Amino acid sequence: MIITAELLEALEQLDPVAKSAFIKIVKNLEKAVGEVVRREDFSELKKAIADLTEAQKDTERSLKELAEFQKRTEQRLEELAEAQKRTEKRVEELAEAQKITEQQLKELAEAQKRTEERVEELAEAQKIAEQQLKELAEAQKRTEKRVEELAEAQKITEQRLEELAEAQKRTEKRVEELAEAQKITEQQLKELAEAQKRTEKRVEELAEAQKITEQRLEELAEAQKRTEKRVEELAEAQKITEQRLEELAEAQKRTEKRIEELAEAQKRTEEELRKLSEDHKKTREQIGSLSHAFGYYLENQAYKYLPSLLQSRYSLTVEGDLIRTYLEIGQTSYEEINIYGYARKNGEKYIILGECKSQLKKADIDKFLKKVERLKKLHDEKPFVVFVTHQPTFEAMKHIQRLQLPLFYSYQFS
């Protein structure tokens, strides 16, 4: 049996069944024809089968690459879908933050009403309002930051869509290459058919070998059908991919619309906040005027009635008038005193230092006592500390009793 090195290499590329069948064909040919069949005929047949086998391998390899690329495309689409879900989630969080902002504005408006109704609690309500305004400013900064992040995410989405478009172009190019390879395969089959005709003319005994060859061709035809079916599946998958991209585009449009609505709501919120801030500023000015008026009235009443109360309760004789004043404690610093004056008891001279508050708190007491400690260093007289109020808090009243300090109420000035 005449088998060359090139023929052995070609046989190694075939699957075992085809290889065995081809060897049988060669044996039968050699037995039937002897020296009649030329080496050129075997070379042509060998070359045709080798080329056909190589083309089929190229086709299968290309299909495998297409399948892998399709998998990567579907994976990227899933990642895009996940990113879209995260975007919608962030938009919902923005909407929730907007609701919280509106709720805080309502609370701020309620606090403003309570501020107008309760003059004595102005300072505490102001602190709450300023803290809420600060939180609103921080929330606004976070909102703007999230919108910028959404814009950045949109850029990334557009970039990925461009990459998908490029991948689609490469897919179409690969399918064209497959079609070209298919044409080459068909051409090779035509050449193989011609060689087969020449073989039939020369040797009748090659009929059996022809049957085997036809069976192999049928297998190749089946493989080609599978190839075409796979290409159709890839085309269908591409349609699904395009549909998913359209759905993502629609979702993106909804996201942009929602962000615009949130931006409009934010503008309305800022306008309401600006108006509320202006109203609050006016209210603070009005309340400040009232607060000063009430404070001065209480001090004036104290100047008028304290001398007799100090005389009757503590045997202190006030010398001169009680006044409000400023006492220097350094070259560039001073302390404000609501009630200031001098008194005597059993020949000993005292300096009267008093504090007036509409509502006296424990913190007011401690703060004034620290002020008295600073002033003691500048006076030889012994300080006599008094407190005057309309109403102390419960903690302030207990603190006064614990320290045994004089406390006078406004209702006693009558």
C-alpha cells in the first residue's frame, strides 16, 4: 500500500472513523486497480479531503469564537441592566431624601409658628432652626453630588453602548467571513465531485469508496446545517440584545425625567426655604425688640423695688441708686451688669451684683457666678449677689436653693 508522509499527516487530521474508512478505500483501490490508478489521482483525492477537513475545522473554530463573544455580550448586557437598577435605586433614594427635606421644611414652619407664639423660648427655637438649615444645606450638597455621579454613570453607560456597537460590527464582520469560508467549502466540494467523476471513469471498483465518500459528505452537510442553525441562533440572540438595549434606553429616559422632576422640586424647596428664612429674620427682629423691652422693664422694676426688699429681708441699706452698667476688667474688655450698686449692713460695705432674666436657667446662674468671680478681684467690697426673674426653670430653682442665693420674682415688685 502506497502511503506518503503528506498523506499520513492529512490522515492524522481526520477523526478515527473517517481515517479508517479512507484507509479501507485506498486498500480496495490498490487491490482492484493495481498499477492502473496513478499517484496523481490519490494526491488529488487526498488534497481535496484535507482541504475539506481544514475548512470544517476553521468553521467550527469560528463558531466557537462567535459563541464566546456572544456570551461576553450577554454578560455585558446583564452588567448594564444591573447598573440601571442601581441608578433607579439611587433616584428612589433621592426622591426619599426630597420627601425628608419637605418634611423638615414643614417642621421648620411649625417651629417658626411656635417661635412667634412663645417669645421666651426664642433662643432655643433659633438654635433648632439654624441646625435644620445647616442639615438642609448638607442634604442639598449631597443631592448635587449624587446628580453629578448619575451624570458620570450616564457617560459610562453611553461608552458601554458604543463598545457594544463596535462588538456588533465585529460580529457582522465575522459572519461575513463565515459566509466566505462557506463559499470556499462549496467550491472544494465541487472540485471533489469532479475528482470523483474522473475516478468513476477510470475504476468501476471505486463505487464502494464513493459511497463512503458520499456518507462523509452527508455528515459534512449535516455539520453545515448545524452551522447555519447556530448562525440563526446567534442572529436571534442579537435581536434580543438589541431589544435589551432599547429597554435600557427607555429606562434611561425615565431616569432623566425623574431627575428633572427632582430638580424642579428642589428649586421649589429652595424658594420656599428662602421665603421662610426672610419671614424668620423679620420675626427674630421683632422678637428681639420685644425681648429687649421686656428685659429693660424687669430691670427698671428691680431698681425701684429691690432697695426695700433687700432692707426688709437681708437688713441691707442701699446707698444711692441701683443701675445697669459696664465694668472694665482689662484694657480692651468689660463685663455687662444688669443690677449694680452699693449697700451697708452693720457698718460693712457690700457691692451689689445682680442678674435679670425673663426665664432664669441653671446655665444663666453658673455663667453669672463666674462673672462675679472675675469682678471680685477688682473690688475690695464683699459682693452680694441677687437674681431677678419672672419664672425660673425647675433646675434653676433647685440650684438657687442649693447655693442659698437671693432670688426675687417680678410679682414681688408691686
